[in-house]
Amino acid sequence: MSEGAYQRLWDSSHVTLQELLDQEQPLLEPVSPRERQSFQYRLSSIYLYYLGLMRRFDTLYDQMVQPQKRRLLRRLLDSVAGRVLELKDDLVRADLSEYHCLDRVLQDLKLTPADLEVPIPKYFLLEQSTILKERELMLAEILSRMEPVTAEGGFPEMHRTEAIILLQRAERARQGRLRATFMREIRKEEQDRKIREDGWHKFNQNEAAITVQKVWKGYLQRKRTQQDRRTEMEFIGMLPSPPSQVENAGVSYQAGLGEDIRRNHQIEKEEEFQLAMVKTHDALKETEGPDMKEKLKEQIRQWFIECHALTGRFPDYPDESLGGSYLIFADKTPEQVKMELEAQIQESKKKDQENNTEKEKAKKERKQKKGKKEKTRKGEADTMLKVWPSRFIPVINAGHEEYMNVWKNQYGSLYPKQSFDAEALRVEKRKEVENEIRIQVDELMRQELKSLRLAVDREEGRPLKHPKKKTGKKAGKKKKEKDLTPNRSVDSLFEELVVFGFLRKSETVALKDYIGDYLYLGSILNLAKKLPMPSLFDIRQNVALYGILRLGSPDIHSMAPLIRSILLVGPSGMGKKMLVKAVCTETGANLFDLSPGNLQGKYPGKMGVQMIVHIVFKVARLLQPSVIWIGNAEKNFYKRVPKEEKEMDPKRIKKDLTKALRLLSPGDRVMLIGTTDQPQLAEMKGLCRTYERILFMPRPDYASRYVLWRQMIEARGVQVTQNLDISALAKVSDGYTPGHILQAIHSVLTERRVLQLSKRPLVASEFLGHLAKLGPVYREEEESLKLKTPLGKRRVKLIEDQDAEEAKLAKEKKKRK
């Protein structure tokens, strides 16, 4: 795509953005619970539109070259991503569920499930590639030092029985090969003898030609008919059209090459822009700085004279915290400035008095408020559906206004080489220089004001009373964590964690590798009052929203709704560890392992536990983004510790872990991710208090199993043909996890079997024997994994209330009849 095409995409994106901003204000109005469905529909449609905008802004930021445009695009991308997270939070409160059925909204907006996929900004990894490489080298160096040096040329030891079995196997294979060659020779001799006895059938020339033509024409016609049938089936959509791998590879290579070239241009233009920023700043300070300084001094002196002429005394100079001389030059008269300063002091006094009176009233009201009417009013207010005010909308508005004023309809003709706009840079830097000079002038003029007061009014300088900041008792002071390792460097702590196995090298796993399809009948099941189970697509989407988007950007994390911890609950083989690795891969996060099994025998005692938790969280904060993984998370919250695990003491980390989690604040890109396949063994209260978001991972549905079978087989380099009935495999494998399916595919598609595919095509029945050896996850087992979370309890209560209301209405109708 050209720069003009990207500019047109930007223009169309802002048209959509303006429409969305117009819809934001009506969302803030509270809605009654009876209109819950329409409220959810509005939220879902705006959420989907913002997802589309985020996808566009990611493409634009990744491919646009002009540095000033990219700065604006980065702010827009981060703020739109943050708004997506806010809307997700609102959807959870409206639906009372972590998963949402948006199929009806998709259908109405004429979108596909692909539009529901959460885009992961490419800059998450591109902009920290050098840091990640340095960290990998550091980790590899420490691990290489830990590896024991083995003697060269040494052979692994083998037991006597294993050696005998190996020799027997080799001997049997040798005998089998000899027997096969002997039988082949015997068969060949028999064929030769039959030919000699019977003799060859003699054809004349015409008969031979007719026979050859008959066979060849039959072969050609069968091939043509087969091809016609295939094209017809492809045309009506019954068969997928075979992709031309060579053409696709060429096109994708060229597209990737073009994107890399544009990224290299971005780096060059960014370096030019950085140099220009320094030069412009220095030039403005040198040329326009002295004039600015003198002009500011003259204006402030004039203000002193005017205030003295009006009031008979010199004014109080505004403090730096209030803006300094900026207040004087905000297009206001000296009287207005003085009145504002005095009003601020009076307002602060009034507010203090009002707060005291309000506190006294509140105490009296608390004693009196026990009536039934007030309780009902409170209940109504609590049940009203509303969206919390957004922290990202002001940033989006500011970015949209800047685009409309500066960049709208500006194509490549203005900046043919995609260089920066010198005039816009000069305006921006002039403001910075003015601010720097204003601070210097303020210091000088304060001294001058003191000397004027002494000389003219013969009075000492009056210190300005600053308006008091509100220090509410309810907010409370944030407790600071005591540093247990003040004299140690980050590198030494990093090495200690690697040596003890608490910091691991994460495998490279992309989130898109977690295969699964969308749940297409969710809203229909909701109408039938059947709770739809989340699909693998929904799980992937939630991990992207809760984990990757928050950890990837410091700007998003500091303003988005804070989520410190996630718990993934599901049977073994569902890909819980894979998702943890995917979060680390997509964000470039460090992986810390605080699993109970990994803690066994390390850092014993109470002080040891405090030390390891402190070190892990300290290094995680300093080298953020970071993921702290706890496998078998239920063990930290056992109801009753089993006898065989009493030595491990899995509950010893519980208190220190919850304390460390509370100290994480917005901006600390550290996330605790727990995984469990036996949550019923844990104490629910402690588990739900530690993990803020609990994501249930049920067995894959038919659509997900179909996609799993197809893509996993194709990943082994096998093209799926008509002989292989994927639909039958998807039906037969009901109850099996993705891990079971992958295991069956690996056991069938060996190297030898792949080589035989040209002669013997793959058939569905080959997988059945291997699937039968694996134990499926039964419905009863899946039901036992469902936790009674606070969110789930609220949803159950809502359904019960709705049923009771419907029953009431039905009774009233019967009475009327």
C-alpha cells in the first residue's frame, strides 16, 4: 500500500471514530434492569466497532513513515485499546459473565467472527527487540554456566536387559529382511516359469493400438470427470479450493518485504526527527529566547504597576504549583487574576468547613437511616445498569481534534519524502522554550517583587497560602514494601532466580497457535435459557484482553481497569500452560515459576518464603513486563493437605503472595497467572480473593474440534483430501481435549506413514484406535471443575429473579382472564 492509501484509511477511521464519540455520551445514562438486553446490545456493538478501529490504527502505526503522524497514531492506538478494555469490563458487569455471546450483534452489523479477534499491536515486540535480545543472551550465559561438563566421546550407560532386548530386535529385523528378499526371488521365479509355459499372447498392430487407445482414453475421461466434479463442488462451496502454495508464498514474501522496507524507513526518519528536535529547540532558545524573556518581564512589571494603581498595593505572585505567571497571561485583567487567587484561598477554606459539616451530618444520618423506604431506594440505585466514566475518551477526543486540525486531507504531495513538518515542530518546540523561560523569569520576578515591596510599600513579602489538598481518611496511605535486598543489584538477583529455577526461558508460542472456532449459537442458547459453554475462541480472546494488551503497553496498563491476576481452570490437555507461554511470547515478558512443586526444598522457613516472594516481585517490577506463573494453583489453598504433600507444605506461600499482589499498582506490568485442573480441592474464598479473573476452559465443542483436527493434520505437512472425513473425527472425538487430539495425530502420522500417503491416503479410522487408548473428559468431571465464583453467584441470582418475575407476570395474566 502507498502512503496515500494509508492516509485514506486514516481518514475513514476518523469518520467511524467521530460516530463512536457521538454515541459515548448516551451510554453514561443509567438504565433500568428491565432494559438489560438492549443495554448489552449497545455495549456489544460499540465494543466491536472499537475493535475494528484498533485493528486499523495498528496497521497505520506499523506502516506509516512520517514521524509526527506516528506519534499521534500511537496515542490513538493506545487510547482505543484502553477503551476496548473498559468496554470489556462494562460487558462483564452487564452480562455477569466473563464470556459474551455476540453472534446476533455480528449478524446485525454484517461482520464475521474474524472481526471479533482481538488484534495484538505489533509494536509490543518490535520496539523492545534489543532489550529482549540482551535478556536472552544474559539468560543463555547463566544457563550455560549451570550445565555440567560431560566427557567427550562418552557413551550412555545401559542396563544388561536393555542391551539384550536391543540386540534381539536388531537380529529379528535382519532375519526379516533376509526372509523378504528370499520370498521376492521365489515369486519372481514362479512368474517367469508361467510366462515360459503359457507363452505370450500375440497381437497384430491394429489390435495393439486399439487396446492402448481404449486404456488411455478411459484414463483421460475418468480424470476429466473427476476434475469437473471437484470444480463443481468447489463452486457450490462443498469443498475448499486448493491454495496454490507457490503463488501464496511469493505474494506473502513480497508483502512482508514491503513492510520491512517501510519499517526501515521509519527508523531513518525517526533519527532525522530526533536530531531536528534538538536543533530546533537550541535554535529557538538562542534566537527567540532573549526576546521572550524581556517581553515576559515587561508584561509582569506592567501587571505589578496596574495592580498597585488599582488596589494600592502590589499583588501576591502566583505560586509555581498553581501555574506561576501563566495565570497572569491567560487573557485576564489584573483584577481578575487577584480575584481568582483570593477566591482559591476562600474556596479551600469553605470546602474544609463544608467537609466538617458533611461529616457531622453523615454521622447523624447513619443512625437514622434504617427505614424501609431508604433501603428500597438504595436497592434500586444498586441494580441500575450504567457505564463508568472513561479515562481514555478525553485522550481520544484530543487526538481526534489534532487530526482534524492538522493532518486531515494532507497527502504525500506535502511531504513527498515522508519527512517531518518543520513548521509544526517549531510551534511545538516554541511552547517548550516559552515554558522553560517562564520558570526562569518567575524566579527573577519574585525577587524583584520583594524588592519593590520593600522600596515602595516598605513591607515584607507575604507568603501565598496554597489551597490545601484533600487528604481523606478513607483513601488511606498506600503501604510501601520493605526492601529486603537493598544492597543487591538487579543482575545478581536475576542470576539467583535463574540458578534456583524460579526464572525460566519461555518457549516461543504465538497466541494464534491456540486453535479454536467461535460459538455460533450462543444467543439462541441464551434465549432457550441454556447456559452456553465458552469456546476455545472465547478463551483466546479473554487471554488477549486480560493478559496481553495490559502487559504490552505501559500507557494502557496505567489507565486501564487494574487486573493483577488470572486463574485458568480446566482439565489437563486444554492448553493452559500454552496460553501462559503465549502471553510471554506476545509481550516479551519474563516467566517466573512459583509453583508449589518448584518451591519444594528451596528457601525454607518463614523468612525464606518472604525473601523469595520479595525477590521475584522486585525483579518482576524492575524487568517488566513479567508473568508469575503458579501451576497447580489449588495446592496453595488446599482445604486439607494430603499426607504425601505435607513435606512440600504447599500453603506456605499463601499469605506473602496475597500481600505482594496488593502492592501492585497501575503501571506495574506484572501479572500472576495460575493454572489448575482440580479447583474443587481448594478453599474457594481464598482462591477467589487472590485471583481477580477466573476463566473456565471446558471441553472443545464440535466447531473447535473440526478446526483442531484439520489444522493440526495440515501442520504435519499433510493435505486433507476427500478420503479423510474430518466431520466424523470431530463427532467421534467429543469429550477429548486438544492435547488428546494432538497426541493421536502424532502417533498416527509418523515419518513412515507420511511417506506412504501418495500410495495409501489417510483415512479417519486410523485415528480411532489411538483415541480409544486415551481417556476422555466426562461431563461429570467437567461439572466438578465449575467454581462458584462471586460473579457466577450474581448471575445465578439474576436468572432466578428473572424467572420469578416471569412467573409473577404469567399469574397476573391468568387472573385477568
